[in-house]
Amino acid sequence: MKKIMAVITVIFALALVWAGDYPVFSGPLLITSAGQSAGAVQLKVLSTKAKIKFEYDGVAKAEKLSSFKSVMIVVGASTKGLGAAGLDNDKEMARVQTILDKAKELGIPVILAHIEGASRRGSTSDKLAELIAPYSSLYIIVNSGNEDGKFNKLAEPKKTPIAFFDKISAIQPILSEIIE
């Protein structure tokens, strides 16, 4: 009986999590990085498993957006990743801003994702998140990256919905639900 109650409790908890009114986005989806950490590559793998229509380009340029109906920008700054991409903080901020401007011009919705947790929550990552937040229609956020409530605060002005998760494996069903 205890096992049955535990299963019912888990099902109820999952139902509450999924009861959120998350917007649905059309594919194809462009996945790009903001900060050049491994998070965007992890989302590429999860998107493949979720069987959604997408393309990954970690250093996408704004001109590329015309081929897509949605864009997901994965926040996580890595000095090593930026250097390998031939970028610095200022160049990355400028690249992301041009993507956001083009998305707004074309009416393409933006999804902000932060999936690597506290280890990718430094000042550069936070500045990138602050840049992207006003343009975003949904945030996908790992709980360990929001211990200070940063993403709740960013979402407040527009009441942007947030899909929180604990483990990276929980992203795949979120992607399946929000991307057509």
C-alpha cells in the first residue's frame, strides 16, 4: 500500500509541474549559446532524443534566424568556450543582442534556457541572462541555477512562465511538450 501511495504522490506532483501554462513554439527551432559553455550542446543532444525539428549553431549569427520559427538561447559563460569560439565577453554580448533584435524584428519567439546550474552563474552569465530575459517567452531553468531566485526576478516584469527542473534528463519531456 505504501508503494501505491508513493506512486500516486509522484504522479500528482508531476501533474502539478506540467499543469503550468507553457507556451507552445513552432519548429524548426534554432538552438544557440550565450556564453559558449557546454549547455547548448547538451540541449542539442536532448532535442535529438525528443525528436523535435531543430538546428544547433553555437555561434549563430542573426541572419540565420530567417530560416527558423523559434530560437532557444542557452545561457552559460565559459572563458575557455568563448576563447575557443574566438569571442570575448563584449563580442558575445553583441552577437546575442543582434540575435535578439532580429528575433524581435521577425516576430520569432525566444526561449531562455539555463541548464548547468550554479557552476555557470557568474557575472557574465547573469549579464547574458539579463540581456535575453526581456525578449523571452519562456525560461527553462535548472533549480540549482536559481537558488537565489534570479530567474524568478527576471520573469516578474512580464510574468514570463518558467519551466523548472531538477535533473537534466527532465528537459527532454519539456522540449517534447513545448516544440511542435
